[in-house]
Amino acid sequence: MNSLFLFSPDAIFIFGQKLWWFLIVLGVLVTFHEYGHYLAARWVGVKVLKFSVGFGPRLVGRQVGDTEFVVSAIPLGGFVKMFGEEGGETVSAEDQKVSFMHQSLPHKMLIVAAGPGFNFILSYLIFTGMLAMGSPIVVPIIEKMLPIVEAISPESPAALSGLEIGDRIIRANEQDISTLPELYQILNKTHGRPLTLDIMRGNIPKTFIVSPTTQVNTNNPDGDPIYQLGIEDRPPIVGSVRPNTPAMASGLQAEDRIIQIHETPIATWSQMTEIVKKSAGVPLELQVQRKGRTLTLSIIPEARTVTGPDGETLSIGQIGIQSSGKVNLISSPSWYQAPWEGLKATWDWCELTVIGIAKLVTGEISSKNIGGPLMIANVSGEHAEQGLGAIMWLIAILSINLGILNLLPIPVLDGGHLFFFACEAILGRPLRERSREIAQQAGILVLFCLMGYAFWNDINRLLQ
């Protein structure tokens, strides 16, 4: 009887809330995807027998014309069943007009591609709506997320241990990592104990022991302290130069790396900004690296009045530059330009997703980042707490992922069917039925293995 009370009412409520948002998010994605198949099939004249959101036993449904619309018990996908979809079916001459397999090759390819296509359309509509309402779209730069040391604070644990700029961290405390956030997660679990880092310097593997420094968390003095290695996110590289500023007047350009101010070597962005802030109206001599050359520039920071943390008025120096951040920020200056910027945001996220999948395949990004339904449920619940805008943003990102994954040439996925049709176009005849059966069985096996691995990762995250 006590086993009934292993979970508190709060935990059960949170689980139920996340499950609810998981069903909402996945339901929107699946419905839009399958509606693409449905509309394309009806447009070319194919009879649709069933439109199902979910698999397994039917929960609710309704017959509308030739089509039965249903919601099924297992909410991990959906399908559209079309008349004449199975190649072995006997179809009369009259019914061939509404049979899927008797359509022309371009029509069949259109029906199959419409599902992923609608996923991209959904993302585009959400991005455009957000931009029209003034919300920018953030697109991470995947190269900036890799665990490559770009900046090291002087006299920090990382610097004293022998780490250098350009080192790629591949393991921390014998755990494989592929992004900087993974390194910081492991660092927080050390509670200040020394961290063993395995790195690649060029093609040479090396191992370092780094003892983190401990700093009181000023935002939460009673909470856990902040552990630091001295590996900074931002190198002293100019990302952009604002017009009519001291930086533009001095000749600073995007991609310049500031390596020295007067006689002080500069290693990090924060080190550079601290000097600039203290030098309002004072001429500074900067040495910068630009395309292999070292240049000397003179610049006078302009004074700007700001409010300090305790409400006091401070005068600091600024020169008008921004760092080369880890994200691209897409915004729309007006609502009528949002459709164009929405197209750019959708393209950039598609590109990012394709690059991410490629890096997963090549091993540059750890396969531990693959997530399944439990991770989607957790992320959906977290975004729901941030409001409707965060949920819509999540749906847009997941919709792009769903569209691209469905285009992979794996049999049973849309991409697998498109691959078969491409082979048919090249050979001038459909692939033999036995060949298709073998390929589909292999595709099902691959899909089950991926799903099983995703579940395994989800369970490991929960245990951690």
C-alpha cells in the first residue's frame, strides 16, 4: 500500500502538466504533418480512407465523406491511409483514378513530400507571427557551441593547468562531451573538486587536471556557489561595429581580434571591456589581428552614464562594438517585413538542424543529445511555464526537426518513399516488391533502434 505514496501530489501534478503539454505539442505537429499528406492527396484526386492522429486503438472518430478522422490511443505519430496505397491491391479501371499507386510519379512524390513540407510551413507561420509582433528569433551558431577553448582568463585554473586557445575538450571526468553546456553541467557536479579534462590539441591527445575556483553566487548567496575554470564563452573578437562610434572612427572592423591594449595582453572579451569601461575620454592604443596581420589603432572611449547595481550613477567608457556571439538574432524592423525575415529564420533553423544531424552522424556531437518523448514532454512543460510564445517557438523548432527527419532516406519514412520513387524515375519501373519489403524491414529496425536509444537517453537524464 505504501507504494501508492512514493510520489507526492506536487510531483504527480507536475507530471500530469508536462504530459498534457506533450500531447498538445505533439498533437499539433502530427496533425499539421498528416494534413499536408491529406490535402495533397485530395488535390490530385486520391481517395483518403483514414486520417489518424496517433496509432493503435481508436479513441474518438468521425466519418466525413470518404474519410474517417480518428484520434488513436498511442500519441507517438499518425498516418493517412489512402485508397490503393498497397501495391498488391486489385483496383478496377474505374477506381484507378482515385488510387494512390495508379497516380503519376510527380503526383505520388507531391503527396509524400507534402507532409514534411507542411512542417516547414508551420514553422514559417510561427516565426513570421513572432517577428511581426516584435519578438526576435534566436538561431544558435553550432560551431560556437562546440567545446573548443576560445578564450582563457589570465591566471585562471585553465590557464595555470596548461590549457590553450584552440584546444578541443572531448571528455570531462571520463564523460564524453560535445558542447560547452555539457562541460558546465559536469563542472557543477564536481562541487569544487579537481576536473580531469581530455583534450585534442591538433591531432595530439592530452590530459589536464584543473581545480575550479569557487565564487559566491551574488544572486543567491545561500545557494550553491559558482565554480569556474576560467574558460570564457567570448574571445576578444569584434562581431560588429556600430555606426558613428569611436570604434568606427578608429578603423576597427568585424572579425578583428584585440590582442593588446597598451602593454596589457588581452585574452578575453570581459578583460577588454573592463579596461574600456575605466577609460572614458582616455586614448587607448589597441593592437588587433586582422587576416594574419597585426595593426595598431588609437581609440578614445566615449563616456556614457549608467545606473549601477545599487542605484548609483556611474560614468563608463564605451567604444561601440559587439562581440561575435554564439547566436544569430533575426528581427523584423516592421510587421510587413516579417514574412521575409520569417523565411530567413526558417531557412537558418533548417540549415542548423541539417548540420546538427550531420555532426551526430560523424560523431562531432555526442549521440547522448538524442532525445525521445520523455525529453519532449519535459521541455514542453518548461516552455509552457514561460507562456504561449515559448510553446509556439518550441513547436516551430520541433516542426523543422520533424520535417527534416522525415526526409531522411530511411524506408517507412517519407524520405524512404521519395527514395523509392526516385529509383523508379531512374529505372523506368518500380522497384521489385521483394526489394521494397526487405528495405522497409531494415528501415523499421533502424527506426526502432533509434527510438530505443532515445528512450534510453531519456531514462538516463531522469536518473541523473
